[in-house]
Amino acid sequence: MTHPNAPTPLLELRALSCERDERCLFAGLHMTVEAGDIVQIAGANGSGKTSLIRLLTGLSQDYQGDILWQGELLSHRRLDYLNHLLYLGHLPGVKKALSPRENLAWFGGMSHGHPQIKVDQALSQVGLKGFEDVPCYSLSAGQLRRVALARLYLTPARIWILDEPFTAIDKQGAERLEALLSEHAAGGGVVILTTHQALNITGVKQINLSDFQVDESYYQARDGFIGEGSL
């Protein structure tokens, strides 16, 4: 039972279930996310990690159960939630015809609030000093990922949802990213991420979607299955 004086979670999932191609990926998922949390979504391939990310970012609304933002149904406060959200997907999401500086300037113009540091400082933080004006089509996969990650330094968003953010970056870049995630959480922010990398961050909460898979009885109940001897 929740204590009556307990603070309202920023984000809460209640009895969440999700199906894809008539197959239940997970069911009965409960999760609360408080200010300062870093949550790693884990699970075997096909367990629904990307589908859950899509639900949490509003890209999909194909679910059963409830998603609450600050104690209210997400559907009732969708715009407010999105204003607090930054999502970095599995792909970098970088316009290759533009330079890193131009990409981040465009992103900054689309973001609410004011960046804490300037674009060139953000690029320096991710190891791209000297590449500010190089067309992105000539950058490596790791450098493109760094351009995307530089957005984290420029956003006032409180909720960061990151799908495999460590892809294609080296050990030094991974260490910088871990430090940034820890700093964001320490300031009252929230990080929700998927990654196959072992995180060197203390206090990470892990949700393993393999623990919320269903057995054959789920499909029998859902489809109204009638077994032998029921007639």
C-alpha cells in the first residue's frame, strides 16, 4: 500500500501490457519512476524493449493498462509530458547534409527553454572539437552518434529516454556519457534507457521485460479457448 504522504511519482506504469502481431510481448508491468532515477530496460531480444520505449515516448498508444504522468493519465497531459521529454532513438537522427553545428542549431531552435551551454561547447564535450563544420555525411558512425548525444547538453528536458545510446562510441565516450547521465539524475532528472552494455553507474534500477512474459494460458483466456471436456 502506498503511504498517503508519499510523493507522486513523475511517471508510473500500472498493469501495462502490449501486443504485437497478435503476440503478447509483456503483461502486468508495473513501474514507478521518481526524480533522480536511472532505469535500464532489459530483456531478451523480442521481449518488447523497443515497443515499451515507443509507448513511453508517445510514438505508440497500442497498449492496455495505464501510463501516468505526475499522477494523471498520460492521455490527459500528453503535451505537458512531451514538453519535458527528450528521446534519442537507436538511429542517430542526424541530417547528413548539415554539419554538426547546423544540426544542433536546428535542434536548439526546436527545443523549449535555453541551452545550458553553447553548441560548440556541446560538441567539444562529446569529442567533436574541430569537426563543427564538417558535413555529417563524411563522419563515421561513432561520430554521428556523438552529434546526437550532444543534444543532451543542450536540452532543458527532465525526462531522457535513450534507445541504445552507447552504440558505436568508444570507451572514453561511454565514460563521458555515464558521467552525464549520473549528473542529470543527480539534478532531479530521469533517465530511461535500453543498452546491452553493463553500466558503471550506482543505483541503476533495472526492469527486465522477460519477467513479464506470458504463458499459453494468457492466449487461451484472451481468445476464449475451450479445452477438451468443457462441453
